[in-house]
Amino acid sequence: MSGIVIIGAGEAGTRSAFVLREAGFSGSVTLVGTEPHLPYERPPLSKPLEGAVQMKAICTTEALQAADIAYLAGVSASRLDAAFGSILLSDGRTLTYDKLLLATGARPRRLTCPGAQCALDFRTFADAMAIFSRTEAGKTVAIIGAGLIGMELAAVLRGKGVAVNIIEAAPKPLGRAVPVRFAEKLHARHAAEGVRFHLDRGVVAISDDGVTLADGSMVPADLVVSAIGVLPDIALAEAAGLATGNGILTDTYLRTSAPNVFAAGDCAAVFEPGAGHVRYESWRNARAQAETAARNMLGAAEAFSAIPWFWSDQYDLGLQVAGLPQPGHQMVVRPAGKGELEFYLDDGCLVAAAGLGPGNSLAKEIKLAEMLIAAGISPDPAELMDPGVNLKTLLKNARAA
């Protein structure tokens, strides 16, 4: 094997490059990124430090050089020829590969109403700079979309004294990913902080004055931000004839339909027995898939398996969710200091957990809950409910059994 090319220098692409070296690969590794910066983490973008947008680098130039990773910044892949094992770059160069990892990530879902171009996206460092450089106390911002990104941005802007209106087509915020009770608590907290919600309302048009809603009302705004979710970036793979759907389709080993081509991160829809092709959008998932893909490109045969997990910081509250809570699950609530934990049982088996509390105060409990889920235990709901029963004890007993 002489060379591995990675398209996408986000969390998945960059992590996979370093794992290749950690696993002992000595051939060439080329990492291609569309942005002009060093690879950076996206979560800190919504958390300005002393008014400045944070760019938290995933790695340094020195680390890339020490690992002998060729980093091509500010260029994109224009065409993939999977039959010949080559990639045409936007600057005219052609790269050949023995193995290829597609870590192209996701792109913002676009509004289609008149004036949509007036709304700013919130995905990249440049997007964050554009938003925060134009927001200050006394300004009014309209955020279209009440998902995690929109709500996190609202919390930060309220902390800066910016008036915030959130517009959401669904009847309630955070409806897709966040457990119902915790979504309601976060909604109430935002309302208490002065965020105005316009729920169950479609957007008709955007202008310099603000956002016109389907009921004819106008939401005034100095700035409009679109936060209506993302779509997997599959254009390169699709044009090359790879199997795609809600992402680049892979098997359990993260192999695509093309020989020697793998996919990982937000762009990958991974086959899960009994569930079909599933795509997750989270920082941890990107890292975990990257590590599995890197080892499999070197000849391993590791089926990807990880418990979904994400977190969100809003005001002083920290939300963490492990697993996939479903409406049909039995839910058990457990007080935890100034916060709460929720456990979800499916036919008695613990399959998910969530926590909402001050800062990172419930991180230890959620980590233990993940370990309990991985152990496949069927705990007594009364013990889960009782804060006097140590989760570590439950895990120890499960392992002993």
C-alpha cells in the first residue's frame, strides 16, 4: 500500500489521519480540506470567549508535520474516479490513492423562500465570525429553527444582551433529538431568559426588515440566522456512482459500494443490522467512525458499533443524551443533585439515558449509564429511580453476574 487520501479535514477526517499513523501505517497520508484554516472543532464556535469566536484547532501544524501528514488546505475534491483510484482537486491537481476515506461532512440545509440569501448559516468559522461580528447589545436577531444549534446560539446571544426571536415550523422546540421533558425545561428556561418563540409558523419571506411568517405577521430583525439542520455532503460520491441515500451508504465496516473507498462522520449512513442505514450527526460519532475506518483501511475487520451520544450547553445548563430514547420506552426519572436523570428501558433492558443539570455536573452519571447500556443489563426500575443506589454498584453487580 503506497497512499491513503482523506477528503474532508473536519473531526472525522483529521482523526482518521492520525489513527493511521498510530496504527503503524508508513505510507503517504494526504488530508484535503476546503477551508483555509488548520482543522478545527465545530462545537466551540457557538461559545465565544470574551466576545471573540473561538477556533479550537484539532491539531497543530507541528503535529501534522511530525506525523508526516500532507495537509492540503483551501481546496476541494471536484471529481472522484473510483475505477482508476483518482481524485481531481479544485486547483487542477490529481491525487491517486490505494485507499480513500470520504469524510465530507454535512452542509447547511437551505431556505427556499424569497430573500433566503439574506439569512446567515451557522456551520463554519467564517459563519460564526459573520454572526458574532454583527451582534451586540440592543440588536435583534431572528433564528429560524429551534433545534440544538438554534437554541444554543440563542442562549449565547441572550448572554450578550441581544434580543432573540426563534421561529420554528414545528409546534415545539427541540422536538427531534431531545427527550420531551428536558426539551420542555429548556424551552421554559429560554422563555424566562427573554427569548420570544414563534412556534408552528412557516417562513414566507426574509427582507432587510425581518422575517414574514405564514400568518402574515412580521418578526423584525437586524440579523437573520438559518439553523434548520444539515444535509450530508454526498455530491462527490453521488457523481462518482457510489450508493447514496441519506448519506454515503456503507456496510458495517464503513466500506462504500466502491472498492477501497470508505466513509465516516456526518456524511456516512452506516448499515446497522435490524435498523438499515443510519446516519448520526455528533462530534463523538465522527471520531469513533474515523478510528474504525482508519483501522479497517489498514486491513482490520471491525464492525462499527458505538452508543450514540451528544451534549448541548444552554445558559448554565448541560444536556447529555446517550443511546436513542424512543416514545415507546419505559422512562424512569432519577433526581441528581440540582438536575435530573432519565433512563429508558425497552422490554426491561436499559437502552438509553439522558441528563439535564448545571454545567457538566451529570457527566459521571451519564458515563456510568453508557457503561450500563453497553453491558446490556435489565435493572430494577426502582433501583434506577433511587438516588441512594450507586450506579457504579449496579455496574459492578452486572459485571459480576
